Amino acid sequence: MKRQIVLKVIGYALVGLWLSIGLFSGIAQSQTQQQTTTTPSFTVTYTTAETGRGQEIQGLMQRTQSMERLLSGVNQILFLPEPLTVNQQECGMVNAYYSPVDRQIVMCYELVDYFLNLYASQNDPSAPPAEVSTAGALAFVLWHEIGHALVDILDVPVLGREEDAADQFSTVLLARTDVGHAAAQAAAIWFYVGSGQQDYTNIPYWDEHSLDLQRFYSIVCLLYGSSPNNYAGLMQELNIPERRQAMCETEYAETWENWKEIIGPYVRVPS
Ligand SMILES: [Zn+2]
């Protein structure tokens, strides 16, 4: 019952997912502090899949140019001191990760397949099409991994768990635009559904990630913090106390300010 309410409240149409300048609005530093490098920060590559399903997903990603679309706008705005590769490949498991050794973000074809199945299995007529939610969740994961990469490249001090910091970075950045909100909502649904499948007799408290349900609430909390009016109803449905709601607003503001400070010197909004 609760799950249906959540999915209904969260789900809304997502029409495209390349990120606009709005994502970075308010971050750009003054003219004198702008970086002079023009090297694209991100290059998208593909490793040929070996399995039939892997090849299908690879074909889908190449046809839709999802990663390229997500990053082409970013490449005109964000200029990092070290370039990064976003490689799409078959991994043998549902995964995505950042590899500091070769400055590479790996997005596994299996993760795309997992998202397509996950969102296709949602019996909610008001939810966006599975492909659209998949694109949104992939955007969330991509920004999460970029968060890890920034911690590495820019020597960002992380006070707390880096996995939480990466989730927060992805969420506050996506919360800058309407399509980004829809992307973060898709990710929230992913964690919510995942929490329903959790084996509660054997919870991995040792894991470096927060539990799925905690990740769900953390995303929702920051989305509410970024736009209280739009999420007030959801907070009520989820029985989140007003005291916590107020903290969500503070957490969003602080997280955004902190990341803004960190990436500001590398953002150049075209005139
Ligand atoms: Zn991570």
C-alpha cells in the first residue's frame, strides 16, 4: 500500500535527460577565476559486449547516445584538471564504479538491463515509461560516480562516508532542474523497490553504502529541501516529522553550498 502511494506521488513524466546549463546555474566563478583549459572533461567509450543481451544493451546505448547526451552539455561547462573516461562495458554483474587508477567511470550494461526490467515491472500507469526512468536512474548513478571522481581528482576532504557524499552530490546537482528532479525520483524508486527485496534476516550493516531504504529517504529529504512546496505532500505520506523536514532544508542548503564551493572554480557558463 505504502509503496503504491510512494510510486504514485513520485512518478512523473521525464521527457529528456541531457542536462542544461541550469544544472550549474549559480556556480560559475567570476571571470578572473575562470579556468582556461578547453579539454573536454568526459569522453564516452564502449567495450564490445560478448553476450547476446550485452550486445543488445550496447546497441541501445549507442543508438540513444544516452551517456553522450548527458555529458555533452557538461563538457561545455565543467572543466576538470584531469580528464575522465566514462566506459560502458559488460561486467558480469549489475554495477557501476569509479576506478582512480585509470580515472575511469565504468557503467555496466547489466545495470542498464537491471533498470529496464525494474521500471518495466512497476505496475503504475502514472509512472514514466521504463526507458525514461532508466535514463533518469543512469543519470543519478553517473553523477554519483562523478562525485567519487571529484573526491579523487580534487582531493575533496570527505567527513563521513564517501558513498553518502556521492549520493548527496548527485541529488543536489540533479535537484537544480526539473528533469534532474525526475532522475533523482527514479533513483529513489530504485532504492525503495530494492529495500522491499532486502533480506531482513541478514542485513549487511557492514556495507560501505547506506541501506537502500536509508538511501531512499536521504534522496527524498534533499529533494524536499530543494523544493519544499513540491514535496510537502510526499513528506506527509511518508510520515516524516516536521522536525526532520526542517533539517532536510538545512541539509540541502549546506550540501549545495559545499559542493558549489568545490566545483565552482571548474565551472564556466558560456555567455
Ligand atoms: Zn559509490
